[in-house]
Amino acid sequence: MRASVSDQIQHFEVNAFTIPTETPESDGTAEWASTTLVLVRLRAQGSSGLGYSYAHECCAPFIRKTLFPILRGKGIFDVALLWREMNIAARNFGRNGIPSSAIAAVDAALWDLKARVVGISAVKLMGAVRENIPVYGSGGFTSYSEDQLCRQLEGWAAEDISMVKMKIGREPPKDASRVAAARHAIGGETGLFVDANGAYTVKESLEKSGFFEEQNVTWFEEPVSAENLPGLQFIREHTQLEIAAGEYNYDLRQARAMCEAASVDVLQADATRCGVTGFLQMAALCEAFEMPLSAHAAPAIHAHLCCAVNRARHVEYFFDHVRIEQMLFEGATIRHEHGRLRPDPASPGWGLEFKTKEAAKFLVNI
């Protein structure tokens, strides 16, 4: 379906930027020293839309060679059509993983462009159900000393963030001490979440959960691999903690399988992996299963999405992504106010403007 010339997307651009972390970081199963942001910019009718994903730099040539040709001749309002065609184009490359993250960046740019052409914010375009959404401070990396861990979590609590999350699982014998130190640092009123990133076995998870309950931990994220749906379901049945997973669900089928297996209390979704369109699909799935939804990382985009979907509970205020988004974007939806994100209804699209000059030193030549 070819759009009229005036409605056609006229400009395509993709770049990758790799930003070093402040210090080496790790969780229960991975270590990293940098984060890469893949940025897509589209232009039509004098407006420019941007989208991004946190993924490997190889997304950029995939976008340029495989996805941009699909957009040629298509209209700015053909988001659903382009979502379908991009997914078809990715089939022979393995839909999940890199192709999905690449599609997500383009999809976010399409939603931003559509909103900017209309002249309204993304949350207004989707239809707001609330004005703001709570965040939880997220970091507490296993590479941190106990002092570093406590300073970070205590700092978020002092900023009126009512929930914080820490990483566990790299050295399981140390987890009890670290969790106890975190609870002491933040006091009894601030919610404490733990995230093992799939590092534990089922038995380890059940062994640890009793102590976590004593420390008033309420959220246990990926105690075992998110692919181990029977294991998650078994843990969920044998603990009082809320079991959460889903950040690695790249499509609706994976999310549906997780819900049908009754393996989580809270479904997570990440629009930089499943796409804005996919996130909205997963939000509808949560409606069907009467399940809460939590957004994983990327707070600048998820602030809009979670103010537009009924089942959203909160947005992860992830340390790395908050730092990068504040560094590379101008925009009203990045900084929290009293523990909540409030998208600016007067700013078009995502409300973000990319700081090209500041980002130049992080550009990856691909």
C-alpha cells in the first residue's frame, strides 16, 4: 500500500552509540562495561521522529539494509502495516533477539513521527489512563561493594522513590548479607526487590526466599531462567514473594506462554526489545489474564506507555538507562518527580530531542 507523496517517510537514519559505564557492572549471570544505544530517526511532512533500543551495534546495519527498504513509499500512519512487514522480513534471520531489537527501534521512531505530525504527545496518541506512573530505583549491581550498594539504594529512598531493586546471584553465599545491609540502609518503609537474572536453581531460590521474606523483600525477579517456566511456576507456588519475569519476551507468543504457565505474578515487558506495538499487545494480554504489567528499563519511552495502559504498575528506573537518557536526550519524561514519571502532554511524541553534539564522542562507525 503506497502512501501519497506528502505522507511518505522521506528520510531514514540509524546510528549506534556505545557509552562506557561509570564503573564495571554485573548481575547474577552477566558482566558489562558499556551500554549501546541504537538510534533511528525518520522524517516526513517537516517533522522528525526518533526511536531507540538498547542492543548490540549490529542492529544498525540490519536496520539500514533490511528494514529501511520496507519503509520506502509507505505512509507515516501505516505503523501496523510496517510492524507486520518488518516482522515478516526478519523471519529468516531468527525473529527474536537482534532482529526484534532492531524492529523495536524503528517501531518507536514510527510512533514518535506519527505523534509529531499530528502534533500531540505519544501518551495522548495512545490514550492516557493516568497522569503519572511510579518508578522503582534499579541498580545495586553485584560488582558493587556493600557500601556502594547501600549508598545507591539509600540515595533513591531519599529522593522519595518508594521501591528499589538490587542484583543478587553472582555469589549466592553473600546474598543474605547484602540483602540485610540493603534493608538496613533504606529502612522499613521502602520496598525492596531482588533480581537474580536467572542465576539460581529452583532449590536455591526456595532456600533464599524464606530469608528474603524475613527482610520484607516483596519482589523476586527471575530467580531461575525466564525460559524455565515450570521452575518459575513451582517457585511461585511455594513462596509469598511476587515472582516477576518477561523482560526477554521478544514477542507476544513468549509472553502468552509465560501467562498460560502461571509462572509469574507480574509480567514484565520492554519496548526496546518487543517494540512499542508489541508492548501494547502484551498490555492487552495482561488485561486478558488480569495480571499486572511492569516496564523494564528505558524510562523515557515507558513513561508514555505505562500512562496509556491500564494494567501498568510501575517503570524500572534503571541506573544505566537513566544516566544515558539524561546524557543524550533533552526531554521532560526522563527525571522523576517524587518517585513518579509524568510525560509532558504538551511535548509532541516522546518529548525527546537528541543531543547530537554531546553524543558524537560515543558514535560507533558501522
